Amino acid sequence: MLDLTTTYLGLKLKNPIVPSSSPLMQKVDNIKHLEDAGAAAVVLHSLFEEQIIKESNILDHYLNYGTEGFWEALSFFPEQKSYNIGADAYLDHIRKVKAAVKIPVLASLNGVSIGGWIKYAQKIEQAGADALELNMYYLAADPAQTGAQVEQMYLDLVRAVKASVKIPIAVKLSLHFSAFANIAQQLAQAGANGLVVFNRFYQPDFDLENLEVVHDLELSTPDLLRVRLRWAAMLHGKINADLAVTGGVHTAEDVLKCMMAGARVAMMTSALLEHGTEHVRAVLGDLAAWMQKHEYESITQMQGSMSQKSVAYPAAFERANYIKVLQSYRPAI
């Protein structure tokens, strides 16, 4: 009998498919449908730092810079009265979701400064969340600010939140660090129980006719998965934190690749927005069929089997393979 179970952040999950933070998570019924379709856990939409510090002067800065980078921010922040959900309402939403489903519920905080995060991390824990994902996004636009200062800000935040709650925490990260393996290790040492690779930021475009900055949402494609697989495969077994892959997970094959790279869970968003909540059931069916065909008995059996430390040619994950790939390509001309 196939064993699809996995563990993530100390939570035993019935399979590795975890729908991640998106507008779908704003409705309890959607989450119930995801559970019915087979989702092993869910990550709720984010409570934004801006909602916590809305009365402080720093709000004006964040309303005008980088908001297009947040996953849930499908438009620039509107007036406060039209926010889709406030801090207190978010906590109430956690309680309602926990009462409605049996699968683990992960809350999400989105921002970069300590501020009210400790307070609301504690409130999120008290509301019943099984774990907390820190969705960290910061646009280092000040030329005087160094990479070391940015990294220290991240580490200080993780330490502060970790010290304030007992539930496990995961950190959702950008790829844009000069030495990603090192910051991943430092975050794990600072107390992160899991790392989610990678956050996908949305960039503004220019409207040349109206001379305006525009923002829109483009769903992910499986092409985005490669860089995530690469880093999961390189980090597997080297840091003391569970790995989750997000961005580009659409099919059972994508989930399998994530597991073989060394991830504990594969997080799915765009595919669910495109195909609906029942897509989870279809992916699970394809996953089981592939495992039976290839004589795999469990998910744990394959986890990390294609990681850097497990393959015969580990240089394929590094720069050493770069020249070989270029030299082997033959243009069709």
C-alpha cells in the first residue's frame, strides 16, 4: 500500500501537497474544498505588516514602495476602510478555519520589521494556528544599505518571533541573496524550522500610452521550478530545517521532482487559481499512479534521492556544469 505521508515543521501530513498563501484562503469554504480534495495542510493568506502598523508613519513608505511584490497584493493598497481583512479579522479567520477543517493550518505574516510582529505572532498562536510562515519581503533600494545589514534584519526578526511563540515557524525567502546557502544556514540556526523556496515577486510595468506605472498578476508556470529544485537539491542534508518548494508546482511530476530534490512539501498556488480546488485530487491520483508504475512504496523513500549529495554527478547543480551545457548545445541552423 502506498504511503504518501511526509513531515513538515514537525507536523505529520497525509501527503506532500500544501496549497499556499493566495486569495483562495480568504474563504473558509475554499479551504474545506481543498481538504476534501486531499490537501494535506494549507497556508493562509498573509496578514501584512502594513495592517499591523497602519497608524504609524512608516505605512506611507510601504504603500508606495514594493507593494506589487507581495503575492496577495493584486493592486496597490487601497484606503484603510476597503482592506479585505484586518488584523483582528485575520485572527478570527484562523479560529473559523481551525473549527472547520482537520488538516494543519499555517498562518502567514508578511513584512520585514519586528514592530508588532511579536505581538501578532503570539495572537496567531493563541488563535490556534499550527505553524507560522514568515513571508519576508524587503526591497533594499537605499544605496547606503549593505547586504550584511539586510541579512541581519532578517535574522533578528526570526530570532525575535521564534522566542515569542512555541509553534514552529517557516521563512519564505527570496533567491536574491549573494550567498544564499549561508543565509539559509544562518536562518536555520536562528530558529527557523523550515525554509520555503522561493517567494515570487510581481514587478510593475510601464503603460507607454498613458505614461503610468501598471501592475498585474501573472500566474506561475512549471518553468519556474528549475531554480527551486536546484537549491532544494543543494541544501538538502546541509541545513537543519525542513525545505518546502513553492513557485512552478502544477502537476504530479512537479511534486515528484520536489520530493526527489529533498523538499518535504510542494506548495501549490497558481495551478489551483487556474484549475480550481479539485486540481489537488487530480494531482494526487497522478502521483499515486506514477509511484505504483515505478515501484515506489512511500514518499520518504524518494525524498532527497536526486539531491546533490545523492546523485552520481553532483557538479550538475553547480557552475562546473555551466560550460558543459553550453558546449553541448547545437543550434538548429
